[in-house]
Amino acid sequence: MPRHPLTAAHWGTYRVRSEGGRAVAMDAFERDPDPSSIGAGILDVQDGPTRIDAPMVRESWLDRGPGAATERRGCDPFVALTWAEAEPLLARELTRVIETHGNRAIFAGSYGWASAGRFHHAQSQLKRFLNLLGGFTSSVHTYSFAAAEAMIPHALGSYRPHLNTTTSWESIAGNTDLLVAFGGVPLKNGQIEAGGLGIHVQRTGLEMAKAAGTEFVTISPLRMDMPDAMGADWLAPRPNTDTAILLGIAHTLLAEGLHDPAFLDRYTTGFDRFRAYLTGEADGRAKDADWAAGIAALAAEDIRALARRMAAGRTMISVSWSLTRQDHGEQPFWAAIAVAAMLGQIGLPGGGVGFGYSASNGIGGQRAPLPAASLPQGTNPVPDFIPVARIADLLLNPGTDFEFDGQRLTYPDIRLVWWAGGNPFHHHQDIGRMLRAWRRPETVVVNEWCWNAMAKHADIVLPCTTPLERADLCISQRDPYIVAMDKVAEPPGLARDDHAIFAGLARHLGIGEAFTEGRDPADWLRRFYDETRARVPGLPDYDTLRETGWHRVPPPGEPTVMLAGFRADPVANPLDTPSGRIEIFSGTVAGFGYDDCPGHPVWREPREWLGAVGDYPLHLVSNQPAHKLHSQLDHGAVSRAGKRKGREPAVMHPDDAAARGIADGDIVRVFNGRGACLCCATLSDAIRPGVVQVSTGAWYDPETPGDPDALCKHGNPNVLTPDRGTSRLAQGPTAHSCLVDVARHEGEPPPVTAFEPPTIVRR
Ligand SMILES: Nc1nc2c(c(=O)[nH]1)N[C@H]1C(S)=C(S)[C@@H](COP(=O)(O)OP(=O)(O)OC[C@H]3O[C@@H](n4cnc5c(=O)[nH]c(N)nc54)[C@H](O)[C@@H]3O)O[C@H]1N2
Ligand SMILES: Nc1nc2c(c(=O)[nH]1)N[C@H]1C(S)=C(S)[C@@H](COP(=O)(O)OP(=O)(O)OC[C@H]3O[C@@H](n4cnc5c(=O)[nH]c(N)nc54)[C@H](O)[C@@H]3O)O[C@H]1N2
Ligand SMILES: [Mo]
């Protein structure tokens, strides 16, 4: 029987059955032992009322020009246009902004996950297009782990290369006696890999380790962050206290002589400074297990016992990326590196530290690096940039200085914002504050395929295709599969590929030829593949790949061990730090003079946590959703099935619920001084008392559209989270440092309207 064509997404590879230009079924890729159910979520929303089928312009903007009634973003109707009408309109506006204010007045940092596929990558297309016009203000780092991206290079010389060489499950199984996982090993997150994946390996990896005798400790507010089958010991400290626990472990190792001075001597620098902090010599306070226990609300004996157990055999420390998305998120990874260095097992099979096992499918996967070609973006002549999570600050404070990783920078004055392939109404913290900031630019342009909050809050919406509607190539850095993605559906209405959107605009602006180089998408795909093939030996030729559909690059024969080369010969293979060694004390960081991120790992109280006396008694964990990627496909059947009474579940401990007269299934208001949202109370004893969990991803659904103080009827936790930088070093997002309270919602709750399109005028 002929096999159905393949498509690929960040959540996996699927065989697609189509009828009449629509996809009707997504079957698991036959090679995948643990396929994700997220894929089918697109079937019911590939067309229909939530699909954007024509270029759309906000009515006030169209009638009265740029900057008109910006407070009506999110409530004005949209006017549907043809491409022939929309293209010159937008070309004129771009020209106006560039001529009047310069290219730095355009913000196109455009953070977001977009879709898998090397060519139809929305951000690359946008950036290539704007670079040809003189550039734009950009953004650096991610929402995923900005604090680590700024911090870890000071300690290890680089960050991402270590993610890509995380010690693999193959090395853990058979070598690791104990895996201590801060934030667990959340299989829900392992469904995903940036750029797509062939087969899911996290569950098999865990099972392989378990079968080989590895024991597990999970340290997390949620028991479900580790599968029950691992039989892990569960410690549930106060959220945001991991650094204190790690310092308590470090102190115990030192006090009991369980550390490895020979390793510290040969491979690290600055341990003496850290030791003086641990013992209290530096500041009069020993960071012993009793001290840590008081902060974390654990038993000191449990911390001491854990330290001894970690020193008794081969230990892998996993630190979840969520630890970086909190106040002082620079510290937990640095502290984990310091503890791993004290244990002396960095670079040994199954030992040391790993940054986020199962944070995505590739972390701990065994594969060769795949240096895939991508769309040349050209160069951006505009030097201005922001650390990505400072978007609201940028729009609110033009001309103001800010600090970042040893630099003092200035926010430019932004007049035009362009987003393609990301959703700040999903990803940014304190949506109310962002909405106020969102009123500042004169024009907001968005490329989208569905009427989410991002599209609804734009001035000009350009309708793009989904991956089902275009051929592409899936090649991810952290996956051994190359997949030839086929076009399996027809785009509805006037929807076009992002490339075609920019190619059309480029023609109006006189850069058409420069943008396309005379190639069509099929030519680009062949070129990318041939370039990749020149770098990766053993790949079949392009026509063969398109015919067979996929190719697996054989993994290296030896299990991957992070920093094995450095351990084998630290002189021949130094780290890219000033000392060439692991910097437990960094003179560079100390030299910045930041009290919120000094020269070695420290405990600093988060501004919001359960150890502080404040107005709100519960800690909100707004973690990644199990049934989708971020906000993507929230309107589809798979995500909707994970809701209760149409709203996002808020998981609470039965004691916290009882104290508030809340029963399972009640509609509740989760609130604090920044905002409020409605959720459906879901009681569970698998959560630490005092913690409430609301997954991210529910489409923002204000009760009064356009009002920054509006209640979100649907359960988007980012109306609650703080918009503050981790520290002056990284300025990363701090969603996971958030206090709230919960109350029963009395009376009939307002209906959810998140999935209703805006009013559309077809003139
Ligand atoms: N409270 C809280 N907030 C968080 C987090 C948290 O833990 N807690 N996590 C943060 C993290 S780690 C991240 S990475 C961010 C994620 O934030 P985002 O990456 O912004 O979230 P997505 O929902 O994936 O947004 C992608 C958008 O691209 C659109 N899209 C998909 N394909 C295409 C395409 O081909 N072309 C175009 N033009 N558009 C396309 C989708 O419809 C969607 O609107 O969220 C962050 N926000
Ligand atoms: N299904 C699905 N998978 C995803 C994503 C998605 O949207 N959906 N997003 C992907 C992306 S972009 C990213 S960046 C990764 C993120 O990967 P992670 O950062 O690992 O994701 P989270 O789910 O936010 O956090 C993991 C767990 O950490 C725990 N946690 C929260 N705060 C603390 C704390 O202070 N201390 C401790 N010890 N634990 C804490 C929470 O219980 C949470 O479940 O996930 C990726 N995988
Ligand atoms: Mo992320």
C-alpha cells in the first residue's frame, strides 16, 4: 500500500490523509515509538471561522491612518482587502516610517516558535526582507532560558553547545546511580523539539535508565513532573528555592569532606571565593542545610541525606529550564554547575550536570550534530536590540537607558512593530502592562494564520499558510531525522506562504529580485538540502529524499558525554572562559558590579515567593501545556479536550481549596494586583500545598476588549505574571516568580469568546 505523505511539526512527524484539499487524518509516523497526540489538533481548525482568509486592516487605521485610535486595538472591526490593495498600503507605510524615523524605529525582534520547516520559517523571511530595506531593532536570547544564555557563557564559555551535547540517556543508563532532577523530567515537554523531530526518545530514555538501575529524586512543586513508574523520591520545596537547596548541598559536601578537591583544582577557578560564601566567612551566614531548609521549607536532614547520596555514587544533576524563568534565574544553573564540580564527575559517563532533561525531545537524545542550511538573512545595519523579554519596557520607555550583561544600552523610539511566527499575547508577562505599551507604536503588522489575540490586536494582518499547505524540509539541530514535508492541503482564501507575502511586498519596494534571487521555493529547498548534504556525509540526494520521505542520520557509536573532551585534557580543550576553566567565581561578572548577580552563585530572595510576607498567599506555576505547544492550536480539538468547562484548569491542593470553599470543578478567579483570570478548579494532592498550577497557552480573552485591566475569561496566566528582568545580567523573563490568590467565582461566568473571530467588514 502506498504510504501517505509526511508532514512535520515541532511535536513530531505524521502521515497525512487528505480529501478535497483538506487534511482529514494525521497518523503517527511509523518509526515513532511514542507519538504525540498534539498533531491532530490542527485538523478541525485548518479552515473555518478562526482561519484568516484575506489581508485585514483595522478600521480606524485604514480610515484615519497610522496611529489612529491605538487604544482600540483589540476591539475595532477589521476590513478585508485584496493583496493588490494591501501591498501598496503597507509598502507606503514602511517607506514613511523609514524616511521619517529611520530603520531603528521598526521593531522586528519577532520572538516565537513559528512552525517547523527550514524554508518557511516566518522570522527568517521577515528578517531577510527588512534587512534588505535597511534593518530593524532586534532582540537577543529567548523566553526559554534567557538567564542561562547570558550567565552560563561566563561559567562554561558557552551555553548552547552544551545543550546540544547533553550527556545522552545511553550514557546515563548503566552509569548513573542517581539522577537528581530539579523540576523533574517532564515528559509532557519532551513531546516537542524546535524545528521538528522524527521519533520521541524521552520516555524510552527514562525507562532505559530505570531498567539499568538508576534511582531518581525529583525536586518540584508537582509530582507529575516525573512519571510515577520511575519510583522517584519526591521533594516539594517552596518554588524558587532551588539555589538555596543547591547551596545547602554544597555546604554539606564541603563540611563532610565529600567534595573532590583534585577536580576543583584542575578544572575550575574561584572555588575559594565560593567556599568563603558557603561557610559564612564572607558574610557571617553559613549556607548549611539548616539554613537552606528554612528557605525551602524542607527538612535539613533530607538535604544532608541527599548530598551524601549524591556523593556516594555516579550522580547526574538535571536542572529544568523553568529554573531560569524566575527572579535571579541566573543562579540555579550556576549553583548546579558548582555542585557538579564539587562532586568531580563532570565529563564522566552518566555524571555531572544536564540542562533540562526532557525540556525538549532532543535534550539527552543521542545524535550527531546536523548543521542544516537555512535562509540567508543578510546583515542588519541597525545595532539596536533588546533582551527579548524587555518588549514592554522598550515600547513604554523610548530613550531610556538599561543595563544588560555588562553593557549600558538605550531603548530606541519604536513606531512600527512587525511580528511573524510568534505571539506576545501568549508569551509575554503582565499582559495588562503590555497592552498599555502596545498603544505606543503607530502601526502593528502581524503575519498569522489564525485569529488569536495577537492577530486581533494588530493594525494590519497578513494571512499566511500552515505547514500543511506547503512543501518544506524538516531538519532540527537536535534530531537525527530529516523529513521531506509535503504539501497536503490547499490554503483557504487569499492565504499565502510568508515567503510569498514578503516577495510580493518586496516587488512594491523595488527589492523583489534581491529578496527572491530569482528562485522559487522549490529551488530554495533543493539548495538548502544540497548545502546541508555537503556538510553531512552520507545523505541521499534530494530527489531520493523527496521520494522516500525521510532519512535518519546514524547516531555516533559512543554515548554522548558533555564536556568529556575538556575532562580528558583541559589544556588542549580549554573552555572559552577567561581562565579556560569552569568559573565558579567569574571576575567578569563580578566586574559588572551587579548586586543582583555578583561574581559567584548566591541566594537572593525572589521578589515574589512563599517565604515573603505579601498580599497574595499562593505561588503560581504557569508551566508549559501538555496538549499543545504554547498557544498554538489552542483552538483545536486536542487542546480544547484538555480544558474543563471550556476554561484552563487551575490545579490546587485540596487543603488550599477547602480553606477557600472551593470544590473540584468550580469556576474560580485567580488574581493578584496585576490582573485576574477565570479557570476551572482541579483538586490534586500531587501538588505542593500553597502552589497553584495553570498551564500557559489559553488564548487571552478579555472581558472588555482593549482594556488593560480586563479579566481574562479563559485562563491565560500571563495576565498575572510579573514583567521584571531576572537581573541586570540577563534581563530574562520571570514568569515563575508570581504570587496569587484564588476565589470561587459566584454566579454565571461570562462565556469564553477567545475562539470567535473579530468583526470583519467586507467592503
Ligand atoms: N507564564 C509563562 N509564560 C511563558 C512561559 C512560561 O513558562 N510561563 N514560557 C515562555 C517560553 S519558554 C516561550 S518559548 C514562549 C513561547 O511563545 P511563542 O513562541 O510566541 O508562542 P507560540 O504560541 O508558539 O507562537 C507562535 C505563533 O506563530 C504562529 N505561526 C505558526 N506557524 C506560522 C507560520 O508559518 N507563519 C507565521 N507567520 N506564523 C506562524 C502561531 O499561530 C502562533 O501564533 O512563551 C513564554 N511564555
Ligand atoms: N507540550 C509542550 N512541551 C513543551 C512546550 C510546550 O509549550 N508544550 N514548550 C517548549 C519550550 S519553548 C520550552 S522552553 C520547554 C520548557 O521546559 P521547562 O522549563 O522544563 O518547562 P516547564 O513546564 O515550564 O517547567 C517544568 C517544571 O518545572 C517545575 N517548576 C516550576 N517552578 C519551579 C521551581 O521554582 N523549582 C522547581 N524545582 N521546579 C519548578 C514545574 O512544576 C514545571 O512543570 O518546554 C518545551 N516543551
Ligand atoms: Mo521556550
